[in-house]
Amino acid sequence: MSEWKELLAAARAASARPSEFRRLARRAYHLVRGGSRPEKSRPVRLALLGRSTLDMMAPQLALALLARGFAPDIYTAPYGSFMQELIDPESGAARWGAQFALVVLTPFDIPEWPATFATADEADAVAERVAKQLLAACDNFRASRRAEVLLDNFHAFPTRPLGNVGARIAGDRNNFIRRLNVKLGDLVPPGIHLIDTAELSARHGVAHWHDANHRPVPLGRLDVAQALPAAALRAVAETAR
């Protein structure tokens, strides 16, 4: 157990050094695979859901939770299946018995967009439909599994085709994302906890959330990977106690 004590202390000290934290996460992963767990850690079952591949994020999230006194068992959903996992009563996450579901989203997961030159009222109506659809799926999982759901809001795209003019055009992609995030905050029901990924990405640089071709990439590959796990683990810790 002294090995765990040393590792978890190093993890707490490395929270602001992502490359070191990733190295420690790999070490913790192999210890857990070997059947070892820290003493007096509280078991928690967490489903990691998203449209992108999130396997590389799971070890870092696990270590962050271990460092806060939890013994996480993490289910990582198959690629592209987050909506099915939330609404299907026979989904892998549902049958696995998740206590918490962390839903990792990007703008590529938004199912409907307003026309570029939509009015503000038209864009708001689309934002409300999308927010209600997403929150209904999360609430279905929460109610049917008696599980807490941690839900990302949406970060902006790293490109701005309309430049500063987009701030005045309701159908501009990033303008719409801001409207959608407000709707999510206004409509979120009890038992669903929003993670403000929009603010995190703005703080650390939205370009880090995409590769060179503007495709979403697993956060575990990025230098700012610690940002989302840190926010997520705080929400898990707060709801699990």
C-alpha cells in the first residue's frame, strides 16, 4: 500500500503537469489491473459516454478519482453510441449498473443547426429543441437507472468563418453554441450536472480540443487533458458523497 500512497501523493502534486499526470495514470492503471486498490477507497461505477473514442481519457479520470478517495470502475462506451447508451434500457451502461454517467460532447454531436441567416427567435427555437432532446435522453438514463448524469456543455469551434460579424448573426455556428449552452443551463433538471466545458476550453484554448483537421480527438491525448477530468471528478465527488 505504500506504493499507492506514494503514487496518489505524486498525482495530487502533478495536477497542473498533464504529461506527468498521464505517466502516473498509466502506472495506476497497471496496479489496478494487477488487483491492487488503495485502502479505504469508496467504490464508484462510472460510465464514460461520447461519440469520440474515450479510452485514453479513462485512466486519467480514474487516477483523479483515486486521488480523491474513490475506487472507480469505469465503463467506456463503444464509439459513437452515447445517445443509444442513454435511451436504451438494455444498453451496455444500463446493464453494467452505472451509478454515474459522464457524457463527453463536442459541437459535432449537435443534431440540428439553424439556417445561417436565421432570426434570433428561430435560432433560439432550434437551441431549445436540441437542449430538450439531449436533456431528455440524460434524464431517461437518470430515472431508469437511478444514476447521476454529468453532462458537458459545448465548446466553440476553433474556426470563425464569419469572423467578428458572427457575433451579430444568430445562425453563426459559435453564436448558436452560446445560445444552446444557455438553454442547457436554463432547462437542466435535478440529477443532471452540467460541466462548463465552454469555459474550460476558452481558458485553455479551444484549438486543443481538435486535431489539425478540426476533428474531435480524445482528451487523453492532449496537454490540457487534465481540465475536463478535473471538472468531472469534482462533480462526481460532490454527487457521490
